[in-house]
Amino acid sequence: REDVFERLHRPWTLKVDLFASLWNRQLDSFVSWGLQPGALAVDAFSVNWRWIRGYALPPFCLIQKVLSKTMRDEAEITLIAPWWPAQAWFPTVLELVSEPPLVLPTEGILTGPLGQSHPLAGSLILIAWRLSGKSFKPRAFRRKWSSYSWKELVSPRQLLISQRGRIGLVGTFDRVRMQ
């Protein structure tokens, strides 16, 4: 959805859609899975992410690989991923967060080429995570927010049933609560 993407693009100035095709790209510059007219490259993992300010909405099975690539290339990306604290990759996301994450509405975001909804769309909580593979940025973010006394706006249990887009506790890393 354009309105949701604009909320991300405005503050973070995204340049390249890393996991896109001609029909679903959010930016003029995009990297595709296969040959696509207008694509900058094929296969996002074959491109250096260090300077591109990427936007990533990858298949969920590739999230760990995206996190590894972000660290290896010392990249700064905006990752759209579910709030799945039980996943093995979730602590790594919290380790790389460099700005406050945004809870997104899910309606109309996860759709196929014919407009069909993703089978999990109704049950997912999607988060826009601003991540940095440059270790000093997440450290500075945690240092800044560690001095705040957070009132929990919603418990994780409430987050599962609350209105989409409301901000609450999304995780804790290095004793810093991220909301």
C-alpha cells in the first residue's frame, strides 16, 4: 500500500527495493529474483548493500539470510518482517535495530500478483525494522533508549489482538526495551 510505504520512505529515504518484481516494486530502483525489465540486478544477495539504503520485504524463509547479509555488508536497510519472537532470527533483528520500529497494518500489504491475500495476512503483525550492520549505530540507539523509563503500552498478548498500527513493546535486547 502506498500510504504505508510513504510512512517508511519519508523518514528513511529508501533507494532500492531489494526483493521485488516489476508488478510489486515500491521504488523505481529494484532488484528482482529473475530477469525483469528495468531491474538493477538479479538476486539481491549478489549485490553489495553497503551504500544502497535498501527496502526489504523478503520471503519470510530468507529473513536470517537478509540479516547475515546486512551484517556482512555493514548495510542500512528497512526490513519488513513479522513480530515472531520465537523465531531463531528474532534476537538478531533486535541486535541490529538502529531506530524505533513501526508496527504496520497488514491489510493490503501481503498480496500476490492477482491481488490475493497472503494466507497468514490476518494473523501476522508486521514490523518495519530500521536495521544497521554498522555495530556503532544499534549500540548508540540502545544507549539512547536505555535511559528512558518505559511504560508498557500494550503487553505482547494484547499486541496480538489490538488494532493494527498501534505501537507497543516489540522486544528487548541488551536490557533495552524497544517500543
